[in-house]
Amino acid sequence: MTGKIVRIQRFSTTNGPGLRSTVFVKGCPLTCHWCHNPEMQESKKQLMVYPEQCKACGFCVKTCENGGHSFVDGKHIVDRTNCVLCGKCEQMCPHSAIELAGQDVEASEVLERLLRDRPFYDSSKGGITISGGEPLAQFNFTKELLQLCKAEGLHTCLDTSGWGGRAAELVEWVDLYLWDFKESDPERHKYYTGVELEPILDSLQKMNDAGGKCLLRCPIIPGVNDRDEHLSAIAELANRMPCIQVIDLVPYHRLGVAKADAIGMHQDEFSSLTQEEKDHFLSVVTAKTNTQARWI
Amino acid sequence: MDVQKARERLFAKDETFGYIDRERAIDEFLAKGNVPENQGERYVAALEYMMTQLSPLIIGDDLILGRMAEGPLPYELEYVPGNGFSHVGNPFPPTGGRDGGHMNLNYASLLENGLGGIAAKMEANAKTDTQKKYASLARRAAEAVRGYAARYADEAEKTGRDRAAKALRQVPYGPAYDMFSAVQSIWLVQMILSCATGGRDFAFSRLDVVLMPFYKKEEEDDILEILTALCLKCNEIGGLSSDLSDRMPIPCTSTNNYLMLGGKGAEHALPMSLLFLKAAHAVHLPQPIPAMRMSKDSPMEWKLACAKASQELDGQVAYYNDDVLIPNLIELGYPEEYALNYTMSGCNRVDYPGHRSADGYHNTVGLFLRTYHQEDVHDLDSLIEAFKVNMKWEAETFEGCQLFDPEEDMHFFLESMLLRGCVENVCDLENGGQDMQTVVHNLTGMATIGNSLAAIEKAVYIDKLLTFDELRDLVKNNFEGNPELHQLIRNRYPKYGNDIERVDRWTSIAANIMVDAVRQMNDGRYDRLHIPSLYSLFFHHELGEMIGATPDGRLAGEAISESQSPTYGTDKEGITALLQSVSQLPHNKIGCGGLNVRIEKKLPDEMVVALVDTYFALGGMNMCLTVLNRDTLLAAMEHPEEYQTLCVRIVGYSEVFVRLPDYMKQELLDRTAVAV
């Protein structure tokens, strides 16, 4: 089974327990305004150009047969209309300022690459994580990869928004879900993520009923969901769902803004939380649930 | 003891000052005339005079005593290569002819026998006239130090320091009798050697094991204070910058005090190993430099303490793998006891306690290039074969160690009293007195060579972009005329450090050729043991400046790769991939060598333990883990005044970041950081 991935990150320390490798798949039906991997939203390949790494050497201009790159007043201009995503400019860029995001790979090939770091997983009680993008948007590929990993005895995490309603079908091969819970208000959820909240909650319920376990990962975005009632709703959700082992509050970071620029998109920038705000929101959660909660 | 105050005093120190008493004493000694011609006699006569002249200085709440008076120097100084500056006509020339120190001392013997007892052993062992004469010099030196200690004892009494006064009436001339006297004994000798007679990098060796007989659980608080005082002392001698940067007009610009802790044979000394790390945390300064021995059987308590130290001491910590090094050293020719008790005697030089090894750096990339451009080399196979031949020649004609001339005048150096063999043979280290002569061959730039071989294979044989000779001409011309191909090779061809089998294999082939060339010398033809090491310290810049472009896309004059590290910036797959690549090197054949790894932020200690354990289980030998955030380094470059205490550690040396020269600061920034 072939899937589309962007990269495999080795030595991943924040996507589940221990030392892990994380497979980032390409394509996500959600359009979260703060997405930290905007290059993984589109399911097709995309050309990324990082202007801050570009030294205006002009190799890309000479290489591209379709006139995709030019420099105007020293500024790197990318014309994506004629880009055929051949990747030649990426190959010729001396400064890693150009990246072609997206590669087709067999699940078995991914497994082979993941197994390289098996000694590190074993010694640290780590394993592998499938993230993205939305892994459930490539359900069959994700399932096969999880099955292959479990057959090798690897610890598996699935980082998902719960989209698509089929997360529970994978319980047998997922040791731990990293369940990204973004917003508890249905209207705001629809506005900020582009999809309905209810099917996601149903999916969580089904996973819970099927005996799955998860870390509930809650990005807290200033001006979007940094409200006491949202934090309270997170706590209440944890009280209702025994599958939730830990609540991870995830602070907003701006990584997505530069990456969105690199693919020619715009992403809104949000402010950062202060330490006082973080302390407060954590206390709102811990006041209402006995489930462990923490900032990561 | 007010550690903070002591730290402030250190950072406020005027590094243009020198050891004023010392220079004055030398001046007077020379002016008095009747300076003996023989080095040994001159040395001892000067030592005797100096020991009566150095002020028994005590400052603040000094606990362990022994410090040098510093001030502006009115005396004429001359540069001593590798050793800072010294008085013109210095009666204490550096050992080894090149740099003083760089040895670890048999402090176990000092504590057991005292200098007086050691001198007595020499007197008993002396048979020939020369030996008798040498033993008499040792006796005079011991007595001279005894006199200095007595003057310190008087001063201690005056300031109400009864414990120090009592100790200094006994040590270092006599045996130590408790933890305080033991540490006091060691410090006074360490300071005299580093500052008065003047050398740098006298390593403490395994002090946890050496001091363990004096350990009492109920006295842990007191012991911690004593060790903290010792750790502070280590920062008082020498400047806080190294000979990379500003020079202090004193002997030992940057004396490093290496401290080997833990490992096999130190299991019983675990409380002392842990207390030393606690003291290092309390002091949080570049010195001493802890090096931590580890094996798969080490207790988890030790592993976790090491993980914490390696992350919180601004990375002033290196790990050594007992499971690899001990068998290696035995196979190389170390007696088992020495291998079990291995320690280090400078930078990254593995050694046994009470020994000085010679060492030097091979310009192996230069040799590889000369081979590559040889007329009879016309393909990869002939390149490899010719490199093997040339590398053998390089190793065998190495100038890393002078031969001892038995006809030479008798030498005397105080440190010889603490070196194995010199006491038994009643013969100075400079006359070949040590029980074993070893030479460490530092083999440099192996990633540059490995990447070059892999690039030749890909460009010529896999991609068939050009012929062997065409690529060679291009390299010879510094890639001029074909910038596209240069860019392709330099930036897109696979590089060592990314767990790519083909490239790692070539790097391993290169490393094996270099290492085997040294090892084959241990076949009985030579009177000394030759130890291969994959290590470059900071010479990768200097060596790179001397040579032309290499087939991996490196341009003429650019730095070669450092130690066991990939070429900076080329390992892009994360630390686990890096460690997988490095573990392919012939760690089972070498005696030294190191890998620098910088991570961007602190990890849970358990994760660091897993990382180190796994790397060592894969066969890795040494790792220096540094937690350094790029933003912090950039901020320190912009506002040095706010980062006066930011310390950084690279295999072999430890520095205050803001005092490094700019190119070294930049290198730390360029060093591949592993985002976590």
C-alpha cells in the first residue's frame, strides 16, 4: 500500500513516550488557523521556498525549465503556475532553501526505515508515531503501517484529530492515541478547523468504548480557545472518557507561519501565552478533573 | 563557604596579571648567580628558592589552602609554545619539549606515602650513582615543598584555620590521614605543578577511587564542602580563557583539570563519584572537567546523575564506554590493571593513572589528497591501496614523540615523583623513567575522507557524470568552472552522519585504514605502544587551511571534519541516525577519540540515559553531550556582558563562551544542533 508522507523524523521526543520516530503523512481535511504543519494540509506535493535561507545564488533560476524562479530586487519570486513539481530546483539549491514536500512510499519501506532506530526505542520505552497531516485521511496506508509495526513488536502512537469516524477501528494496533482536541464550542470548531465537532466527539467515544487509550492534546491558542469554559470542557471530557490518560496542554507556536509562507499561503499569527496565563489555565483544568494535566 | 562570592571573584579577575611572586622568585634566583648547568639541579635549586618565596596567601573563606599571588608583571617574559608565557631563562622548562603537563598523576601514591615517603622509596631503589643523585634531588624537592606547606600552616594558624594548619604540617610531605588532609595534599601539589613549576593539564585521574578510603557516610556534608572548595580552586589557576583566545602572562594559560569518575572498578566509590558531581553542580564553572565512565552494568543512580550533569553543567561532561575501551586497551597492550583503571591525561587522551603519554596530530586529509593526486592513482581501488601504503608511512615517520637519549644529562621534574616507573627506576620521565612509553596518534578528518570516497564513487561510478580523472582535475582546480557539479556534490550528495549505509561504509573504510596503519606498529618493532585515536581537538581549522579542495565538495582552505563528527551541518536525520553512523567506525580498535553532540534543549534524564546506553551498546566509545540553545549563543554574542558565566564544553576543552575567538563561537553555532 502506497501512502504520501512528508518526512520521517527520527529522534522525536515530543510525540509520545520515550525516543521515537514520527512519520508525518501528507493531507489533512482540517484547516486549523494555527496549523503548525501547513505543508501537510494539501494531499498533493508542494514546493516550499524559505526566503530566509535563500542566498540568491540563482541556481534555481538556471535549473528551472518553466521559469518558476526569479529574483526581483534581490527578492526570490516563485511563480507556481507553471511548476510541474519536478524537484530539480530542490536538488540544485545549495542552501536547502527549496524543498519539495511529499513523497510516495510503500508502508513496508517506511517500516524498514523506522526499524533502523529500534535499539533506541527499546532502551527508552519509545516507539513510532504516525502524525501529519491527518493519518486517518490515508486510512488504509495508516492501518497497514500500524499492523506492520505491531507485528514487529513496536510501540505505536497515532496522532490524530479523530476526523473520519474510523479511529476506533485501529485500536488493536494503536498503543496510544495522541488525540488533538482543538475546540469545545461547535460553532467555533467549525469556524477555526473547517469541520464539525460532533463527529470528532463520536469518534473519541467509539475509541473509548473500544478500549483505546489516549493523551488528549489541546493546543491553546490565544484569542481562539483560551477561555475558561473551553478548559473546563476539556476537564469534563476527561471525566467522561476513561480512555484519556493525560491531558496535555500545548502552547501555540509560530512555526506554521514561516512554513505557510514557504508554500505561498498566509497564516494568521497569534500571540503567546504568558506564564501566568498558562498557570491559570492549568489550574482551571485541574480544579475539575483528577486526570493528570500538564503543559508540554 | 560562599560559592557565589568565589565565583564573582573569579570572573572579576584581571587576566593581564601574572603570578608575581613566582616571576620575582625566578628573577632573584637567576640574579643570584651560580645557577647549576644541569637541568635537574637547576630545577631543584630554583624550586627550593621559590618555595621560600611564594606568599602563603589566604583570601576570603578559603577552606582548602593554596593560591598564587597575582599582579602586574614588571619582568620580561617570553612565549612558551603551547604553554603561555614564562620568565626569560625559566629554570622550569616544559616537559616533553613542547607543552608541559598533559599527564595524570599518581595521587593514590601521594596520599599513601607523601612526597617524603616517595623520596625514601627512590633512595631505597637507587643503585647507580646517577640514581642516587636523582634520589637526592627528589629528597630536596620534597623538603622544599614541605617548607612551603609549613609556611602555609603558620598562616593558617594565624587566621584560625586549625584543621588546615594541622593538615599542612603533615601533607603533602607525609601521608594523608583524613579527607581534608587528602584533598589539601593533592591541591598543593596540583597548584605547584600547574603554577609554580609551570605546566598545564595535570589530570586528577580517578579521584573518587583515590579518596574513597577517607569517605565516611556521616561526614558527607563536610566532604561535599571540601570537594566544592577543590572544584573552585581548579578555576583559580590559569585564566578562564584558553590558548585559543586571550593569553595570560603566566604559565598555564588554561590549565585543564580532568577528573575521571565512575565506571568499572569504581563501584565501591559510588558515593564519592556522586559527591564530586554534586560539587561540580555547586560550582558550575569550566573546571574541573568531569569525564564519566560508563558500562552497561553501571548502576542506574550513576547513569541518571551523569545525565543530569551532562545537561545541567552546560555540557561540561563527556561519557566514556568501559565495555569498549577496557578490551581495546588490553588488546593494544595495556596490562589488565591499567586498562581497568584507565583515565585521561589531557583533552581526549586516554591513559592509565600515573602516566604521561606523548601525542600528536596527523594531517590525514592532506595525505589523502596527496595520494588522490598521485600519478599512479587512476581509480577508487588504486586510491585505496595507495592510501594504505602512504598512511603506513605517515604513521611510522610520525614526529609525535622524541626518543630518549640515555647519554643525555640527568633531568628532574617534580611530577616524575608521581609517575609510575620513575620512582621504581629512579629515573625522570624526561630520561625515559616511566614504566611504559605510549604515543597517541590523533587521526583527523575521517568524515571528510569518507565523504570524498563516497562522492567519487557516486559521481564517477554510479551517476557516471564524469571520469575519475576529470573529477580529480576539477578538485585540483578548486571546482572552478563547474559550480553546478560542485553544488550537487557538496550539498546534495549523501554524507556521513545520516545512517546511510554506503557513505558510512566509506567513512569506516577510511577510518580503518588510518587506525590499522597505527596498530600495525605494535608488532614488536618499536619500543613504545602506539595508540590510534580518531580525534582532532580544534586543529580541524588549521589542518584545513593548509590543504586544497577535497572531492566531497569542501573548498581549499575550509576546515576539515572534526574528530568523529560529520562535516558540520551535513547530518540532517537527527541524533539517532548520527549515532548509528558513528557507531560504524572501528571503535573496537582505538584508544581515544570523541564525538561532540549538541542538543537544543534539555531532555528528561531517563532519555539521555537511554540515548547514551544505546549508543554504547551499538559500540560507540565516547560522547560529549552539550545542551546549548542557538538563541542563547546568539544572545551571548550580542550581549557578552550578560553571559560572562556561560560555559561550553567540546571534547577536550571547556570554555567560557564569550571569551572564545569569533571563529570558535561561530563553529559552536554551526555544529549540528539536534532539535528536540
